[in-house]
Amino acid sequence: MSETVYNNDIFSFIILPLLIFLARIFDVSINTIRIIYVLGGRRLTATLLGFFESFIWLMAIRQIFEHLDNWLWYIAYPAGFACGILVGMLIEERIAYGKVIVRIITRKDTQTLQSFLIDQGFRFTVVNGIGAEGPEHVVFTVLERQQLDNLLVKLKEIIPSAFFTVEKVNRAAENNIETNTESKRNYWSWLKRSTS
């Protein structure tokens, strides 16, 4: 009898809180990735991820309500949520999904940089401007996030003093062909057609 109680205590106070903790890590990580694919217009992938996210969440919350008297569950649940955010961000960095725009500002000559961008097949635009210290060159280029590290390493090698910014691109088109994501306007158009 005592052994059964001991085993039940281990299950209730160690195994189940740990499972809740892991479940929250999984479902919050999936939520982070799902949002990325929603913004990227990947409907099917986002829908499937949403299903698994909700399923895991329901299993976790069900166990919480069945064991409201176990205080460890109240720690495991938010701790798993917090860790899930961190894990989701790390996964998002590894996936490197989507496109980014890189703005490079420098007073140095950009011919070598331009040659590198041409060799890599990157579209770019160079604008001559005036800064606080005089004439400057501004180079704009849009590329896949997986290629960003390669560009930044080369930039540090060619123009180590260059100032640059990187921003996510939600939509990009070339020759009137959408190359990145679907716009919100497309969803509204579909909705209008469905209701008319």
C-alpha cells in the first residue's frame, strides 16, 4: 500500500509537472513558428501547426484542472510557457524563413560590394546621399534570411566601418510577380467573393 502511495506521489509531484512543463514548451514553440508561417502566407503549414498547438494545450490544461490541489502544476505551467518562448525564438532563428531588406550606409567606395552582390545574384540599388559628415552611399538589397549571414560576413570584410540595418520584408514582388507573401488585400478579396 505504501509503495503504491509512493509511486502515486512520484507521478503526481515529479512526472506530471515535468510533462506539463514540456508540453508548454512544445505548444508555445509551435505557436511562435505558426505565427511566422501565418505572416509568410503559408496557410496549410500554419493550419496544421495550429491544430497540434491546440491539441497539446488542451491536454496540458486538462491535467491542470484535474489536479488543482497540486501547487507544482502552477509552477510547471508558466515555466514551460516562458521556456517555450525562448525555444520558439531559437527555432525561428534557425529556420530563417522569409526575406529581409538590408540597408548599408558608407562613405567608402561600394564597387567591390556591388560586384559581390552581382556575383551572388542579389538585386540591389545604390543611392548617393548626404550625411552629417558629407557625401555617403546607401545600398539597398533584398535577400533570403538564410543568405544574410553570408552578406554580413562579406560586408565586414569589404567595408568594416559600414553602418547597416536589417528589417523583415512582409511582401516582395518582381516583374509584377509576388515573390514572398500574400497580402492582406488578397484575403479581403477572397472574403468579398465568398460573401457576395
